[in-house]
Amino acid sequence: MKTSISIIIPAKNEKTNIIVVLRKIAQYVKNDFECLIVVDDLFDETINAVNSFLETDKRFKIIVNDLGHSPAYAIRAGIAHANSEILIITMADGSDDPALIDKLAELIERGVSVACASRYVSGGQQVGAKGMKSILSRLAGLLLFWFARVGTRDATNSFKAYSKQFIEKVSIESKFGFELGIELIAKARRNRVLVAELPTIWIERSEGSSNFKLIKWLPKYLYWFIFAFIGKPVKNNMKRK
């Protein structure tokens, strides 16, 4: 019996890259799945780009984020609409490898709460990344792995699979950028649940501009970085924040 998974893609004006990403998901993912493309409003350029694709493959759906305009809220809106117990977060810019989705889902099915695609483990690679963003990501990942024992060398990568049960237990507090990924890794560490990682080759987007805002979101990343070391376990927190 195939595993059922929900793939969630936050997308903001990704008309250039999104179709290639959807085609690769359709090609590589062999499990039963739904793919939720989450936009902030009905005027997003992503919608027109994917309309014809959605008409031919009903596994792909547009979700309009009604929580607030940010990547974190878009992901949270996707999770709220997801129908599967295994959740995969991946990006709309083509940087992630869809061929890894089934393997990440298999780890969740085997009992892991968080399965991470890691650029910094043996066999992984980060291609085309430049500047302070790449340096800080690698440094934070290694510090968290060796000293906080979070179970992955790449806590900041958004490309992860989650048990829906785990997310419902700890809830999500992130409201702004992609710090949501490190938040859930930190909460997994504090709650002593299983975390695993698989190597991935991440490739910098070749077209369009990134929506990543390093300076604006850095304090949020720092908060969850510290939480991984000293935060208290989260128990049965079912409140939606």
C-alpha cells in the first residue's frame, strides 16, 4: 500500500519556476499525494502560471493563505488544509530535489517525527549559494548538531518531512520567514522525539529573485537557535497561534 503524503509549497510570484517544480514532483513522487501550492492572495502571478497544469492533474491545488502574508503563515495555512499524516515542505524555486520526497516520507512512516534533507551531511551539497546566508546556515547547522544534538546538520533547510501528529502536539509559533524549520527542529530536540536526515543536493535558483530576507528574519532564527539549547519541552500544546 502506498503512503499518502501532503506536499506543501509556499509560493510568492513564482511564475518562472513553479511549473518545472510541479512537473518534477509528478514525475518523481510515486506515493499517493496531494500538492498544495499556497499563495498569499488571488493576484499572485503563480496562479495564472499553474492553472493549466492544475486542470490536468487534480493532485495539485491552489490554497490561498488567510493567516497573514509571510512564508511562515503560508506554510501554516498549507498544513491546516493538509489531509495526510505525513507533511512535506518544499520550495517553489526549484532548489530542492523532488526525487527525495518519497524517501523522507518513508522515514516518517517508520516512526521519525522530523526527516531533514541535509546539504551538510556526507553526500549532500549546496550548489551556487553565496554570501553570508550560506555561511550562517552552515555554521548554525553544525553548532546545533554537535552541541545541541538536534539530529541533523542542516536545521535551517526548509526541505523537511514532518509527522502531522508531532506538529499538532507542539504547534507552530513562527509568523514571519522560513525560521519555521529551525523552530520545529528545536522543539523536536526539547521534546526528545526522533529526527533523521538524508543527503540532498540543493541548487540555487537560476531565474527570478529570492524572497528570503536575511536581516529581517535573522533575530527569529536566533531565537529558535537558543531555544534548541535551553527551551522547555512543549507538551500537548494544541492551540493555534
